[in-house]
Amino acid sequence: MEKYYGVAPTPQLYACMADLLGRAGYLEKVIRLVETMSMKPDGAVWGALLGASYVHGNPDVAEIAFKHLFELEPANMGNYLLLSNTYASVGRWDDVSRVRKWIREKNLKKDPGWSWVEAKNGMIHKFAAGDVKHPQINEIKKELNELLERLKGIGYQPNLSSVLYDVNDNEKRMLLMSHSEKLALAFGLLSTDAGSTIKIMKNLRICKDCHIVMCGVSRLTGRKIVVRDNTRFHHFFNGACSCRNFW
């Protein structure tokens, strides 16, 4: 790196490279980068590999990354969740249960998921998964149901791997419908002018199914949708996202 580009490698630079390659879909290149580093990988590098493993549904690589992260950051809740989510995405529910047991034994706490959306008057509305407390919740659910039916007309199928619980498919569909970012999206459509940009913020990573729905709704409505999750900004327009489906 220094010979060809005049840049001295640092742990931070390696972590950035691993993260970029992972987001771009090059899991094998991330693995090779980690294996050939001129210094010992730190938590940021192993975290990037764990994140890339989740995106690509590769629990074997995720286990390797988590093993190192456990030694470096034994109390980092995010690492446990990424490993658990990777197992869940490929249906390894016994392993999911094992990770959740570790979380309970270590008394680690998961932050609850929230989504915030700005209404036309500038007021910010906050939603949780399965929210029933919003005064317009019936209108919101009706709008969301209608949106999902329209999406099915252009090929949408719920991404059941986004449900991280071992329940039947009907229950998974119901859980997906109640995700906080979907409720925020439906409310945003109801409470803002046609053609205006919908702005949503979420404190956790947006799930794959909600990401698909955001893409589809931007295509159906012609609206720009901006979602800031804990990973990046997502700009949805005309059926596509600025992250190119890697986040």
C-alpha cells in the first residue's frame, strides 16, 4: 500500500478498507485483507468482517470474526446481535438460542428499536415496532396494508429472513408489517404533501424487508425517501437505494 500509493497502513485504514469491501459485496476480499494485514487486526477490522458476513449470510466466517471480537470486546452487545442475526438469516435457530443465552448470562441489554419521521408541520413522530399508541394508528395501518398490496402487484414478497424469531411464516409476515420504519413510512405518506421527501431516522440497522419496501414505495409513489439508520444514510428513489443494497 505504501509502495504503490504512498499511504502508510494503519489499523483505522485497514478497518475502513474492510468495511468498504464488505459493503460493496466483496466478502472474499475482506477475508484476504484480514489474512494479509501487516499488523494485528483490531476490533474495528473484525467488526467489519462480522458485518460483511451478515450481509452475505455466511455464519462460518461470522463465527471466526466473533471469536476474535469476544476476546477484544466481550461486552459489546452489537457483536452478539450481528452473530445471532447471521444465524437467523440462514435458519440456524439452535445457534440463535445459544447466542441469546450468552446475552442473558452476561446481562447485556439491547437498545429498543425506534423510528422517527418528520410530519408536514415539522413535528417529529416516534414509532416502536408493533406500536398501537399513536392517535392515528388505525389510519397508519390501513395505509400500510394498502401499500403492501400494491407492492405485491409489482412482485414484492416479504423477506421472512428478516424475522429473527423461530415462528411460522404467517407470524413472520405479521411481525414484518409492524416494524417501526414501516409505520413511520406510512405515517409520512399520510402527513406530508405529495411529491415531498419523507425523512426517517432509525436508531438501529434497517432490516432487509423494510429496505425492499422503501425501494418499492419510492417507485410506486415517485417520492424520495431518506432513511438514516445506525449504519448510513439511505436515499431511496424510483425503486433504488443509494447504498446499492449493501449496508
